[in-house]
Amino acid sequence: MDNRVSDTAPVPSRAERFRRSAAIALAQAAATEDPTMKAELIAMAAGWHELAEAVEKTAADLAVAQHPGLGDLAASMA
């Protein structure tokens, strides 16, 4: 599997891959008894999660910039 951040996969697919990587890191953290490694894996999982959030936010911001009415629609649905 190619996990390059710079690929052109659709945003949901990239965000899902980042979240899967976060889940793997958390599973590895749960499986290790080394406190230093556990902390590093948890930090890595948090980083993967932040990347997923950033990819989704960037895509949403771009969609609103390209179609200003989407911002109004999203606000009315909140």
C-alpha cells in the first residue's frame, strides 16, 4: 500500500488512511509495555488523527471558497 501524503487520492480516502494509521499506532501502543514506546506511539496516533482532520478541513474550506453558498448552507444546517 502506498501511504505517501502527496498522493492525489480523494480527501475521504486520504483521511480514512490517516485514521487507519492512527488506529494501528494505538493498537501497537496498547500492545507494548515500554512506557517510552507507548508514549511515542500515542503521540504518533495523535499526529495521524490531526492530519486526517487537517485534510478534511482544507477540503471543506476549499469547497466553500469555490462555492460560497456552501458556507451559508452549512451554517443553516447547524
